[in-house]
Amino acid sequence: MRPGIGKVKEQPPHLASNRNRLKKNMQWLKYYSDAVRLIRRTTL
């Protein structure tokens, strides 16, 4: 059920989860900045 359970030999699970969380945060930040830019362009 937990993703990355086969990567235990490569690296500790907490490092993998931190990297995945950081990737998701960067993706969300990019989407958020694009949305803010679009909203500002339409409102102003």
C-alpha cells in the first residue's frame, strides 16, 4: 500500500517521502503561481 516500499534498500523511507513531498510542493507552487498570474492578468 505504501509507495516506495521497494526502495528501502536504496535509501531510508523518510528521505524518499521527503523528496516526494518536496516534489509535490514544487509542483503545487508552480500551479499556484500560474493561477495567481492568470487571475491578476484577468482582474487588472
